Amino acid sequence: MNITDIAIPEYVEVESDERLGKIRSIFERENPKGIIVVEDGEYAGVIGEKQLIQSHIDDDTKAAALMKSAPKVDRNEDVREVARMLVEGDTKIAPVYEGEKLWGTVTGDAILEAVIDNLDALTVDQIYTDDIITVTEEDRIGKAINRLREHGISRLPVVNENGKLTGVLTTHDIVDFVTRRMNRQGKGDRRGDIDRMLDLPVYDLMTSPVFTTNPGESVDDAVAKMFERDVAGLVVTPTDSDAEVIGVLTKTDVLRALTYTEEEQMDVQVTNIGLLDTMSRESLVQSITEVVDKYQEMQVHHAHVRFHEHKEKLRGTPLIQSQVRLRTSHGQVAGSGEGYGAEHAFRVALDKLERNVLEMKGLNADEEYRGQLLRKLGEL
């Protein structure tokens, strides 16, 4: 299946020198999945909600300072490849080209709506993220924003003092609140207003009750629930309890699952692949394969590498955080590390990953064993 009938000839476009204040107003008025940024008539990048949560940035900041790179997609591209590009580009929208001409856009939502009937082969347990990042009701919005940025995520389950689930806070909640407050305040110096917003408790902005799913639910039912309730993710709770948080299932997790194939090769997803500098994607995949291949009885369902750039630099090279996560037949295992440059960070994370693999029960070294990636989804 390709995206010919999934992409749409519609998009919101702004010039690279457009003010952030105007862009925030567009998000409030039109609620787009993202905005296409052009410079001198040529595609330059996109702006999504994740960029807009940087509320310390002044309204006069230009679009060029916030935009991020997103892959150009051919109108006849395979749906699996487009899903992969959206996941690796950490974006919900990509520009669609017909030849050399910008034709329209494709979104993750449009892809999921088109393939939802094919998702009944998967259960939530197979693809949800159990690396839980939460905030409490009393935590400040500023702290929540920092956690969203640091971990590259879009939602935070909110728990009370007893650790029980009471709500969820998303980037959309924050962008919507900040935009409405700024519009009410009018023009002038808003630094003090923003400081007060960041000092508000999470309880004031969180959504409650929380929409949840459980590990045994089919993915097509979970996605249908997301569309029905107009949310981008669900908190995963045990079947017998709706108060304990065991993970999160997002539309990005489902898009990632679409890239599974039946081929006998290591398939690795890379988030923020643009940060790779001194190494290729192929060498990154090979390095993970070499680690996986050492261990008998462990089969890898999926591998995910994520890079995050910090502001700190050493002689011009940014400090990068890398996380390598494997979903295996023995459960999830991950390693994370930091270093100056993506390759250094990746090597540190991979070394930690291997040490964590060794701690998993029932794994024995076997150089002849070739770990293979299990595929969970049939051909679309």
C-alpha cells in the first residue's frame, strides 16, 4: 500500500521569518498537526506542538529558529516507509511531493486511519512503552515541560501522593493554555506572565479522568479509542486496575509497529536521526546486531534508538543523550548514556545495554546464534 490516497493536498504554510506569536495563533485557530515552513518559496522544515512548548521563547522569535527538519515524501511512497520516516524524524507531519512540486502533506493520523483494520493482529502488550515518566499533581508546569523535553515525549501520566493515576498532562494541554493566556494578556512584556504560568501546579492543567487501555486489548481497538476521544495516546493500566500506571501507548508506538516486516534482518528505528554525525545508520544497526547476536535464547521483537541534544557543547560539539531499547522475548532491556557527539553517546549507551542484557535471566553467550527481529504485523 502506498500513500497516494492517504496524503491530502492541504497544508498550513508560513514563511521562515514569520513571528512565533502568529504561529501560536494559527495552532489555536486551526489546530493543525504541524506547519510547513518555507524560505524563498522552498520547503525548509516543519513546526509542531513540541517546538511550541518552549514557552520561554519570545513571541517575536522567527519561525526559522523553531522549525525542525522533516523528510520529503513522494506521493507514491510505501506506507511503511513513510511511517518509518515520521517516527525517525520525530514528527507528526511530512511534506508530500509530486515530482519537484510540493503537493500536500501526510500525517501519522491519516496513515493510522487508513490501516486501522490491519492492526487487529497486534495487542497493546506487544508495542506499548513501559519506560514510565510521570509527574505528581503538586509538581510545577515548568518541571513537567523539562521532563517532556528531556525525554522527547508528548505526555506525562499524573499521579497523586500515593502513586495512583489521577490524570495526564500533554504538550497539547500546555500549548493550548499558554496560547489562550497570552491572547488574553495582550501585547507587552510577558516574561512575568510566563514565569507565573510555569509555576502553576500540574493539577491545574492536567486532564482527568484519564483514557486508558490494558495490555490485552487489540491495537485496532486502542487506536479507535484514541480517534474517538481525540487523543494521541492512552495510559496503560493492568486489566484489574485503572489506578496503577504500567506504561503508555501512543500513536507513534503504533506507527513504529507498522514498520515491522517478515524479513530476517535487524530493523532498528532511530528517533532524531538528524543528530547522527560521524557514523552512518548502517553502522549503527550493525553495532546493535553484533550485541544481539551474542546471546542465545533472546529474540528481539523491536529495537529503538533515540538521540536528544543538550545545550551544552565542547569545542562546538553538542552533548548528546542516547538511549537504546530492545523489546525481546525476555522482556524489555535498555541502555542509556551521554557523550559529546551522537556516536560517543551511542557507544556509551550500547555498552550499558550489553551489561543490562547480561543481567537478564536465562541468557547465555553463543557466537553462533543469530538473533532475529520478530515481526508482528502481516503485509498491508
